[in-house]
Amino acid sequence: MSDSLNTLSLQSIQSEDAWVSVIQKMDEAYADLVHSQVEVEQKNVELEEAKSFSDSIQSAMNDVLIVCDNDGVIEGVNRALTELVGEAQEALLGRSLLTFIDEDYREKFQTFRARIQAQPIRDFEIEIQGKDGKVPLSVNCTARLNHRGKSVGMVLVGRALGELQRAYKELNTAHAELQIAQQRLIQSEKMASLGRLVAGVAHELNNPISFVYGNMHVLRRYTDKLSTYFDAVAQGESRDKLRDMREQLRLDKAIKDLNSLVDGTMEGADRVKEIVNDLRQFSSTQVSEKALFDLRHVVHTALHWIMKETRFTVDIDDQLPNPLNAYGHAGQIHQVVVNLIENAVDAMAESPVRCLGLSAKADNVGVMLVVTDTGPGISDKDSAQIFEPFYTTKPVGMGTGLGLSISYGIVSQHDGELSIENRPDGGVVASVYLPNQESVSA
């Protein structure tokens, strides 16, 4: 009897343990279901947010967006396309993209559908039928891949060429205005430099003009004497009287002087012509064709003008070789040289030793012009900014801050290089490299 009771008690305990285990498993299963439900709901929220994010981007796009399968059946579009064709998004889904493409471009469109599997298509031009007529588009197209990397369709993004053309036109207009502004700045800087040289140029012109003026006065006196003598000859005066008149008027000396007076006058006129040509070349707004020119003459002309106007004495160490040819626009390089020499001379205004060095080296490819001074040099702060427009270390009214910036641009346009550095023994060295022959790529 006791054994039977023990057996029943053991079976009861085992039964209770089984139910507890079942309940525990049910609790675990329920917890898993709740956790899975939370994850599903969270994924749904993320999907909705991702879809909202994607829709907002597509709606904000001004470019046309079309998503289609490999057969060209539309699976998705954005607001830009619906506005362009004048149809709702629901009406476009499921239709073939070819129904919107102009007939002249359909065959062309079919050809790149095979190419897209290998690589994206860029700037492909097609025309689609819009609500107001044909609209040319510049299209970029890429393949749309599934999670296995297999192509399941295409994504096309297109921009109306009218917008691109308008953008290009605005860009070209802005570029043209920038070029005009640049030329005006260059001309303004030329005139500023020219203003500083006016006194020296006026003095330079005054010498040959005064020489020509004096010679012409002498020629006029000689002309009066000869006219008096020839009038006497025409009146039939005696030979003795004509001889006395010739001696009295000193006609023999006048006749001997005629050739030298004419030669001197011509030399003075030629000198005036050279000065005027140099001045016109420097101040001209027109750009002539590039050609070989005498860089030595350009440097000496600039040096001569500046020294005429300089208020203090400067020693010149001129070691320029002769000949010294360069290739480019002589007038533009003249402006560069004027600026470099002006800066060097101005820098030495307060220096106890004022020496301007001019030297050059040439080879079969180019020429290197070097201008040195004995000024205080360039500070570390200024050395990083000397080529920036409108940056100047000179007092107000003494510089525009455009000279070195414009000079750098001119030298660069000549396929050359301009550098300005401090000398180890004090002062500054400015180096200008220029080609001395036409570039192969020009």
C-alpha cells in the first residue's frame, strides 16, 4: 500500500513539472513573438521613414527621374517628370518609357540599353514628348541591381538642355564680364604706372624736340641768307658783288652745315618716334600677335623712364647681354619690367646703399631676367601675399596693389614664371623666365 502511494506521488510531481515546462516554453514563445512584433514594427517605421526621405528627395529634384525594368516599363517617377509630361504618377506607372521618347531617338535609346550592363551612360541626349511639345534632355543612366547583383532595370536622371544652355550662357556672360574687368584692371594699372613715368617721359621727349627746334631755327636763318643771295643772282648783280655778298653772308659755312643740320634733325625726329612708339606700346589696350622682341631694349627703356622720375640716386649694375631676345608681347612684358624696377627702386628709398642689379641668362629655350635691389627685403607675412590683388605694403596713394598680381598673370600667359624672394645678403631678387621661341602647343 505504501509503495502504491509513493508511485502516485511521484507521477503527480512529474506531471506538474511537465506543465511548468510547457508554460515556460509558451512564455518564451510569446516573448519571442512580442520581440519579433516589435522588430517588425520598428522595421516598418524605418521603411516608412526611408520611403518618406526618398520621396522628399525625389520631389525636391528639378531633374527628371525615371525608374524602369529591363524592358523599359516604368516602375517609378518623380514630380519633375509628371510636371513635364502633364500626367499623374499613377498614370505613368506600368507604361513603356518608349511611349514618351521621340521616334527619332527610340532606336538610339535601344542601343544603349545593352551597353548599360557594362558601364553607366553619361550625357546621353534624347527628346521626350512633354505637355508643351518636345523637350531635349541630357540623360545619365545606370543599371539597377537586386541584392544578388543581377540587373533588374535602369535608373535614368535627365536635365532639360534648355536649362543647361541657359546656365552655359550665363557662365559665358560672367566669364566675358570677368575678362573685361580684368582688362580694365590691367589698363588701370598701366595708366597708374604711366602716370609715374610722365615726368621722365616729358623730359626725355624734350631733349630731341629741343634739338630739332634749334636746328630748324638755324635752317631758317640759312634759308633767309640763301634767298637773299639767289635774289641778287636773279637780278643780274655783278660777279664781284655776288662774291662779296657770299663772304658777308658766310654762305660757304652755311652750305657745309646743311647736311649735318638735316642729319641731326632727322636723328632727333627718329628719337621722338622711338619714344612715342615705346609709349604707345606700353599704354595700348590692343594685344598684338606674339613675336620675338629685344628684351634688353624693353628693360633699358623702362629703366630710363623710371630713373628720370626717381628723386634719389641709384647705382645701376647693368650686366644684360646683347642680344637678349624673348618671345611674346613686348608691350605687356614692358609693363612687367616697369613694375619690377619701380618696386625695387621704391624699396631702396630709405636704404643707405642703393644698387639696382640687372642680369640675364639665355639658352635655346628661354631667357631668365633677374632684377635685384638692396632694400630691406620682404617680411614673412608679406611674402605669402605679394601676388594677391590689391595687396600692397606701400603707403596710401603710392600703390594700387595690382602691379605684381597683373605681372604674374601676364608672365603666366606667356608660359613663363615670375618669382620674388629675399636675397641671402639682403634685399630682394625678382626673376622672370620667358620663352624665346614659339611654344609647340601654341
